[in-house]
Amino acid sequence: MPGTEPRKFETWQQIAGYLQVSVRTAQYWEREKGLPVRRTSRTSRVVAYQGELDRWREVGLEQPRQLTTGTQHGVLQSLPPSSSLTVSLLSGCALYAAAHAAGLMAEVSYSFDRYGATALWAAGLIFLWMLGTSVLAVRLCLNRPGVAAPVAVLLAAATGLYIGICFYLPSHPLTQQTTQAQPANAAYLKGILYILPIAILFQLIPVQLISSMRRQMALGHSETVRALFSGDKLWTAPNKAIYLPLRALWSILLLAVALAIPMTAALFTSLKPSLYQGMFIQWMQVRNVLFFSFALYCLIWYYRALNELKTSAATQAPQPEPHGGGALTPHTGHPESTGARG
């Protein structure tokens, strides 16, 4: 009826009762499917409004993964679907897999006359294994909250790769150096341990955050995105996501470059002359280029995705304030007076 004030729910029992489900189900929907329940920053009080619950029930429950919803004053806001693995993300996974394959070629270079016949086949299998598992990890980031499962996939894939490598690479050094050389399988493990944290920090965590923020935008919660870019100190990432600032990731990348340059130079200086010395140097350079290209590629993707979110949030008008009782601000939880308007 005209003039009727929207209902306001202030307990989980009231919210669950309106939705005709159990409290546990309502809390699950809020955690996993973006049920629009607001929380104050200083107390555990929850607040929900009938209109927002109704809009979510029409969109969020029936189409939880479709990100082409959320109208603002009759204007349809469209966002890329998070359930699809884009070409850009697939390219990042390919760089990650190629770095592992190039690492194998570098390790067998000094004994290429012995391993050359099988090295290319082994490198191809490594590429396909790491590509498939990294794609699976990224898909998990796109389609579910949290990074525990995607990280577990990458860790399991790296463990399986190392176990397989131990059957192929010997437990004695292949690279000839004037200093003490590491066993071939141990040297390859060191390469795995270098790139694995980069994949987690530069790819999985950013992809999961962007996916979560897109779902928030699709459900009409653009204030969550605007709060991030406005520098709100009370902003928290939604749906178990982790926000890593671009500045922090750039610092990590620059530190990795600063450490890699002298370490690689020291390695090349300690090499003994050999027929395949040049091949070893070339494959090590290829591996390093792929390694840092993967990190840089992920950073560029993250930068562009954040800018797209910022633009989409700026074009969405704020949600209209409920009449009566004041509107709960997104982060402080203090009511805002809705005084009479002339």
C-alpha cells in the first residue's frame, strides 16, 4: 500500500521467519549466496530490510551465479559472468604451467645427450598437468568463496609433480658447477617452491576477491565496492575473500626480481664449461622470463579487474534509504536521519 513503511528485521529469527526457513539456512545464504544482511561494526546486531530480501529472493536464490542482475532506477547493470574462465585467466595458467616445463628442460640440459629423447615428452606432460590443475584452482576461486580449496589443489598438484619428477630426475647433480651442486630432483623442487607462492598471492587470491566483489555488485551491493575504493578503514572483504593491495604485490614482485638477479648471476658464474652449457643458460633464462611474466600478467589482470569494478560501482546509483527508523550505514552501523524533505 502507498505510504506503508518497509519492514525492518533485527534478529536472525525475524529474518529466517520472513524467508520461511531455519536460522541456520538463512545464515548459510548470507555467507554463501549473498543474502543482504547488514552488520554493525561495533556490535553483533544484524539488520535486514524487506525490500532487499525480496529482491534477493527473486535474483540471488534462484540465480546465485548469474551476474547480470541488479537494477538501479530501471537501469540494468551488467557484469562479466564469474562462472566462465576467461581467455586472460587461461593465459595466466598457461604461463604458470610453462614455467614448470621450462624448469625441467633446464635441469636436464647438462645431460641432454642422455635425457634429450624423453625430456620434451616429460616437459609436455608437466605442462598439461600444471595447466589442468591451475585451471581447476581458478575455477574454484570463481565459483565458491574462500581460497582454501584452490590452494589445496595447487599444493596437491605440486606434490604430485615432485613425486613424479623423483622417478625421472636422479638424486645426484646433473648441472656441472665449480661449487657444490644440488641433486637434480632437489633443484627442481626449489623451482616449484619459488613459483607456487606467486601463484597463490598473485592469481588465486585476486581472482577470488574480484569474483566475490562482482557477485556483490550483481546483487545490488555496490556500496561494498565503493567503500573499498574510497579507502574506508572499516571495509571488509565479502564471502571469505582476501584483499591484497596492488602496492603490496608490486613490492613482492620487485623484491623477487632483486633477489633473482644476483642468484642467477652467481649460478652462471659457477658453471663448468660444457657442450651444453649454453643450452642450460638459455633454458634458465626462459624459465625466469616465464616466471616473472606470469607474476606481471596476473598483476595487470588484477589492475584491470579492479578498475572495471570501480567504474561499475561509480555508475550504480546508491540504494534508496528505507523510510522510518533511519538507514544503517554500510560500515559504521550508525543510523542516518532521513529528515523530512521539502
